[in-house]
Amino acid sequence: MKNLLHNIDKVLLMGPGPSCVPGEVYKALSCNSLGHMDYYFIQIMDECKKLLQELFNTNNRLTLPVSGTGSAGMETCFVNLVERGDRVLILINGVFGKRMADVAGRLGARVDTLEFEWGMPVESDRVAEQLAHETYKIVAVVHAETSTGVRNPVEAIGQMVREHGALYLVDTVTSLGGIPVEADRWGVDALYSGTQKCLSCPPGLSPVTFSERAVQVISNRSGKVPNWYLDMNMIIQYWEGKKRVYHHTAPINMLYALYQALLVLFEEGIEQVFERHIKEHRRLVAGLESMGLEMLVSSEYRLPMLNSVKVPTNVDEAAVRSALRKDHLIEIGGGLGPLAGQIWRIGLMGHTAREENVERLLLALKTILKR
Ligand SMILES: Cc1ncc(COP(=O)(O)O)c(C=O)c1O
């Protein structure tokens, strides 16, 4: 019988995620599976929690990886905190802010949005103005907007949200492990991420953390969390305490992979990892600009791990991506929504952010564009 797994190309993943996975992490995936209540596996779960607390810069007790990709983390944060009729403000400057508004709306929240131009950051002044006139239970924003490559001013917004008295919900799917995430210092109450970006682990888990204030809100809800699988009140009983209570079968080998990915990151040193992202981002931008290409986002709020490049007017955007994939075994991303066909998105996430990868992509792009 034909086995498609025998013919998978070794593609250099330089798109908006997933990113390249180091050998140690692939090896971790193939370790012997243990039972989800096994005492040794529980030690691995506990270590994952500790490493995530360190990476999030938080003392939050309720810190763990949710079973599911980044969107499951998004759902987890909203579904646990929102009750029907709650007022929620979402700050939108790309696809993932829009997704948040959709998720909150489906839960019966009364959602207000502030929208900003794609490619530009959320403006703190407009947020301040909105908070001066309206009262919200939750304010939510994306730290690193993957659809554009913009870094939003999460710290400044956090201060306003705290003064306003609302809960602060932040998406760090693309930022975590590539630029600093400081949940406690920013006053974040609920935060989620994903494994397949700067953590350089395959997709499948979503690390989340909730502040004590958020935990109080969750435990004092007037009704049950309207989603059994993502109910933190139940999940915590599996992830905490001397005697663990089965909730759902944990994705054992994915948790091995996350654990190993976090070890790889801390062994290199978190500051060194951040510096490597910036260094390779600068190398990439210099190379692209020397080819006459232009970046979408202004340098003050550009993300190092997600680089949006304007497609020149005489170039077929999709044809270039296809040639990169087929002739050079390199994946990059295209634009989404209003930016579809107008930009390429080049990821320098985690393990991908290395000199040899940047040089290989620049050379391949040069060859294709010459043609
Ligand atoms: C900023 C951001 N939030 C949320 C998500 C959703 O994550 P997933 O696709 O892993 O469900 C993504 C995925 O690219 C993202 O970039």
C-alpha cells in the first residue's frame, strides 16, 4: 500500500507558522507514550507549567497548555470569562483581532470593536477615549498580529485597562518565545499562545495563563462555562493538586514535544533567543531592501518574527510562493483579507531564525524574481 509519509519534502518553513522543528523536539514526539494519569507523566506536566510561567513572566497558578491549537486558547480565554450580555471591547488591526470579536460574539457578549488600519498598530489614544466613555468587563488585543507583522503596544494598553477596572486579554500566539512577553508586568488577566510559532514545536497545544483576578471571575460565574472541553474549573483539577482528576486524555506526546521545545529555548537562553530573532530579522530586511523590495510595516512597530514584504506591481505573488516551494523547498506565506495578493509574509520564528535560512531564502527569491 502506498504510504504518503515516505515522500514528504523537507521544507524550510519560513511562513507565518508552523516553523522549523529542531531534531530534539521530533525525537521527543516519538518517546514511549505513558498513561495520562501516570506519575512520571504528571512530573512532565508540572515541569511544563513551571517553564511556561517563566516564559510568560508570571506567577499565575493557573498556567497550562490547553489541548488544541492557538484558536483553542482563544476560545478558552473567552469562554471561561464571558457570560451572556457582558460588554467586551476588541482592538482590531488584522485577522486575529477579527477572530476574537467573532468568538466573543458567539458567546453572547455585547462586542464593541475599535478598528485600525492593517499594517498600523492599535492607537492607545483611541483606546483611552473609548474607555473614558464606556465600561467593559474585558478588553482584548493581539500582541503580535501575524496577518500584518505589527507589534501592538500591549503594555500601554494594559495600564489603561487596569485603571478602567476591566480584565485584560492578550493573544501572544506569534510573540511568545520570539520577543518578551511579560504577563504580570503588563497587568494581563488572560493570555494564550500556540506551539507552532516561536516555540518551534508542531501545532497542537495552546499555552494559557489566567491571573488570580480572572480565576475569581471564573469561579464566581453565574452559570456554568458553556463549553465542557475548555472549562478551566474542571481542567485545573487534572493539572493541579496531589490527587489528579481525569478530565480528557491529554495529548501525551505533544506535551513531551512542548516540554522539550521549552528546554531547548531555555538552554539557549531566553535573551539570546530574542537577540537571534532581531539579528536575523535585520539581516533579512537588509537583504530584501538591497533587492529593491519594500517592507509593509514601519520599523518602529515591526515584528522580528513576521516580516511583511510588499509584492512589486509587475510580480505574480502566488507564482513566486509556488516556485519557492516547488523549486527551492521553502515555504513563505501570502497576505490575508485586504492584503491578499499584496504582500508576502516571511516568518523568522524560533528555530527558523538562523543565518543560513535567511541567506537561502534571499538567494532563492533573487533567482525567481530575476526570472
Ligand atoms: C496571532 C494569532 N492568533 C491566533 C492564531 C490561531 O492559532 P491556530 O491557527 O494555531 O489555531 C494565530 C495563527 O496563526 C495567530 O497568528
